[in-house]
Amino acid sequence: MPKDTSSPFTPGLPVPVEFFVGRLAEIERLKKKMARAESGRLEVAFLIGERGIGKSSLASFVRFLAEREYQMIGLHTFLGGVISLEEMARRVFDRLLKESVGTSWHDKVKNFFGDRIRQVDLFGISVEFGAPAQDLRRLVHDFAPALRNLVERVKDEKKGILLILDDINGLASSPDFANWLKSLVDEIATSQKPLPLCLLLVGLEERRQALIGLQPSLARVFDVVEIWAWSRKETRTFYQNAFSRVSMEVEEQALDTLTHFAGDLPVLAHEIGDAAFTLDTDGRIDASDADKAVMLAADIVGRKHLEPQVFQAIRSTRYRSILRKLAREPFKVRFERGEVLKRLSGEEVRVFDNFLRRMSNLGVISRDPEQGAGAYHFTNLLHYLYFSMEAERAREMSEP
């Protein structure tokens, strides 16, 4: 049946607000921080979690709440590939300019920027922050005064700023960024002039640790908000809501399959859901549709989300076979070397220790000394779930 609507799933993108589920405890924590920021104090948080866990989606939802419930300017700034403070500042203020278009406070923002606005008609974008290099350097140095000036200008419409710095991989290894961040916090905290700012950094735990390694004082600055996988109930709710929006039914057995293989990870839930939507021909997701979707998603997930070095390493037939066995019952995310050896073939046994070293070096698995000398665990749930789907696909193909 031809599809008369687009897929409700958005693989690789933040979840639209209308599809957001769960995270109630984390949302409440961040709402309290925004309420305190609204009253004039600086609040700083670091949102951490596994790859694909939904950090950017949660940040996007919090921005929605900041604008709707706290009358704050919400600036969700993605910094992928950024390695300089000047480019960071340019992206933040460019985001501010674009967010103001069409609002009652746009003219005040235009006046704030002065002659640093460029008119750009490409792709329907009409304005762009075009400050020269020397102005960007000054803006980095005067970041707090600039934000304070902005808030003063729009105080009749907005009560503060939620500034989200997302995808900070490049900056997390920069001593300049670590020191700038600490100086910014100190400057605002010691100033006699309040600045209603809630600063939310988004990234992996190793990025936070990298910044602390460069500037140890940041350990006291960050209020860590960690998000975990969805609950099984939340995953089911997500699928029910998504398919309902495009008037598609989902049989219970199919819903069980989709939920199980999503592993309660939003990134996998979207990939599998999108595969099911694409494969379906009658507007009803049945068990067969769900099984096919899982098999299709296994390839997509592996190629899109595994690091290139890992994907190259598992092209070995024996390594791939071992990984499939690890990802099947009863090993789950953790496993013991001795137990695995009992389930391997002779060829697999001969390469198993090399396999463990290789996968450890690539960060796929790690030793788990608390569980014993031969204990390991998958360091990334996304890796484990991909291999789990691969194992299921191999089982299906081997059955008559």
C-alpha cells in the first residue's frame, strides 16, 4: 500500500517534541535549574549518557519547556567540528539571531548586533551573524557582559537564557575552552550584576572527564545529569504513539519484538521503527513485519553507528561469529571468558584471546574486575544490541 504520509521516526535526529517520552526525573531536575536561573542566578549542568541514549532529544525538549514555561530564550547550539572559541561564539550568536526571527523581540536583537548582521537569501535563510574575526575574539572575552546586555534589552519579553552547548567533542580536548568555561563561571558568580543564565553542556562522560582533566576546578562546577535507557514500558509507549500518529496498527506480538530489539535505546527504536514503517504494505505491523524490520535495522545500525575501526575488525568471519555468541543468551551485556570458551568451536577458541585484546583496544569490551579475573562487559550498549540483532538474524537464516 503506498504511503500517504512520511515516517513518524527520525533516525539519527533528535526526537520531535510530540514524540518525547520518559525522562521525568531528569526533566524535573533541569526545570528546577531553569527556575533558579530565571530568578537571576547562574546554573550549570552537564547532560551525559551513552551514544544514542537521547541526550540531544532531552536537551531539545528542555529548550521547549524553557521557552514555554519560563519565558527564557532557548539556544540549542550544535558545535560539531568546532575547535575554536571564536567559532563557538559565532554559532551561539548566529543561533540567537535566527531564533529571534519572527518574534516580538527580533528588532531588539537586531539592534544588539548592529552592523554585524548579513542578509543572506540562500536556501530561504535571510539573516546571518557576520562579525569579523576581531569582533569574535572580543566577544569570546566579553561573553558574559554580552549576554547580560542582551537580557537587559529583551527583559520585557524574556526572563533569561537557556544556553545548550551540544556535540562538544572538538572543544572537550581544548585547554582554551576548559579555561574559558571556568573563567566564565567565575566571572558571572563573582559579579554584582545578576545574569539569569542556565548553561547546559551535552556530551559523553569521557568529554566531561576530558574537560576536568584540563581544568580540575570544573569538577565542582558541573551538576551532572545522567540519562539511562528507557524503561520497557516507555519503549512500548513510544512505538504506540509513533504508529498511532500515522494511523497504523501494531499487533501485540510485533510490538513485543520491536520493543525487545530496541533495547530501550531511542536511537535503535527509531531505526527499527523506521524499518518497520518502510517495509509495511497494509497499514498494520504484524509479527512478520517486525521480524523483517529487525533484520533490516541490524545492517543499518552496524553501518551507521559502529565506529569504522570496529566495523572493519568484525569483518573477520570468526570474530563476527564470536560476537554473535556473546550477544546471545545467557551472556547479556556481561560475560566470563571461561563460560564463553565452552560455547566456541575449535577455530574460535584459537583466536579468542586475540579477539579479546582487539575488542578491548577498540573499546568494544572492557575488563570487569569486580566480577572476577576473566569477566568482561560491553562498554557501549549500542554495540551489544547490534551484535544481538546480528545473532538473531544468523539464527533465523540457519533455521529451515
